[in-house]
Amino acid sequence: MSVTYEILKRAVRASGLKKRMDQSAEEIIAMKKKQNAKNRIPDLRDNEVIVQKTEVMGFTVLRILHHPRSEKANLFIIGGGMVTPPRPGSIRKAVKIAKETGLDLYVPYYPLCTDYPVTKAYEMILETYRTMLEDYQPECISVLGTSSGGNLALGMIAYMNETGSDLKRPGHIIAISPGACPDSEEEYRRMKELDAKDVIISEKYMVTAEEILRHGDDTVPDYMIHLQNGNFSGCPHVTMIYGSDEVLYAIAPSFEAALKKYNVSCDLIVGEGMFHCYPVFPFCREAQEGWDLMIRLMKL
């Protein structure tokens, strides 16, 4: 590993980010609400793309469009543990992705579990996808999700199946570091083993996450908590990307088994020694390689 990468890992560990999430669900929600109140949707200008705001179900969606519009588009679902909205830096990154891929990007500010059960996010994400189908052919739409956004990207298919949606499925799903709450002793054991290596997410948080996702609603379907139990019938090709040193990698075997059960073709890419969502944080040579791979996959 490069010196830059080792310094980066030490800096993140020293920041206490991981420890701050090892609190109760109530404490995490209160902390995030306070932080989120300061977050703003950036008003960006760029010579190569047009950044527009629109609304879906009363929630903002940023459209990053080429002129003329591209024939291909991507639904970019940015993660944040279902408690943090996209930050301005993430939107600037989305603009960079649009420019490097030539795709039109749609970035939803989906409802968070600080205020709603996770069912609301699934409803809004699917509705955003439905609006995209008005302008793009389904096979020309890819879905990129990072972290909890990776859950929503994969889970959108399970949600479509469970709700009987007749919408045509997208052409490709790229899920970077998707996770799920552990649903077996084996999954929890793998998480505990990876916990010492992960500098961002703890196995403890992935247990607390169930309470956060439900937000007091016991009717939330099981697959929205344990996505590895979802119905992936009709799912398009999936590419999953993990760092080998992250807690969420513990769920990769379960996702692989679930996709295989429904005859879904899947590529699993593992960055050896890499951290959570490393392709979208290209601050070192190893992560830049992940970024370049992500861009190539999106352009297919």
C-alpha cells in the first residue's frame, strides 16, 4: 500500500468518526439532525453540464444534464447510513462523474431515517426512476449506489418485485459497499472479524441500524432491513465493489448467494486492503484505481 493510503487510514481512525456512530439509535438521529440542518444543496454552475433542481414526492432531485442530453443516464444514489443527505462535495463529485462518463445523472435527496422509516426512501427512489423512464430507455439507465445507496440500488429491484411494479428494469446496477443488518450468526461473526480493520463503520452500528431503519415502524418489510433476503427476480447484471477491510464486506457472500438463487449475473470486485466505498474517495493511488474502474463500468 502507498504511504498516502496509510496516512489516510490513520487520519480517519484518529478522527473518531467510527466511535461517533457507536451510540444509541436515538443519539445518532439527534446528532445527525443537528448536522443535517447545516447542510445545503449547492447551486452549481458548469460550462459542460446543466445542473437543475426538480422535485419527486416533495423531495429534491438534482439533474446533471449534458447539452444536448445524453441517450444514457444514471441514477446515482449517494449513501450516508440513511441518516445523512448528499453533501456539497458529493454533488461536485457527481458533476465530475457526469463529465467523465458522458451520462446524464439524477441524484435524489431521498427521505432519511432521521424522519421516516426506510419504506419512504424506497418509494421515492422508485418514483425517481419512473420519471427517468419518461426520457430514457430502461436499458440505457444504470443505477450507481454507494454504501446505503448501494442497498437502495439493489433493493429497488426487490421493492419492484414485492410491490408488483410493471416498470421495466434498468440495464445495470453498480453497488459500491452495499450492506445489510446481519441476519445470521455467521454474518455477525464475519462482521466482528472485519471490525478491527474497518476505520469507518463498526459491527455495532450495523446492529443499531435496524432500529434506525424502522424508525418506530414495525411493519417495515424484512428485506428492507436484511436485503440479502430480497426477491431479485428479473434483476439486471449487478457489479458489487467492496474493500476487503470493511465491515459490510461480511454481507457479500450472502448477496452473491441471493443473486445466484434468482439467476442474476453478478461480478464481485474486492479491493484488497481497501476501505469502505474507496472508489468514490480517490485520495490515493489505490482508490484512484477504483474510481477509474467505476467510470469504465458506468460507460459500458
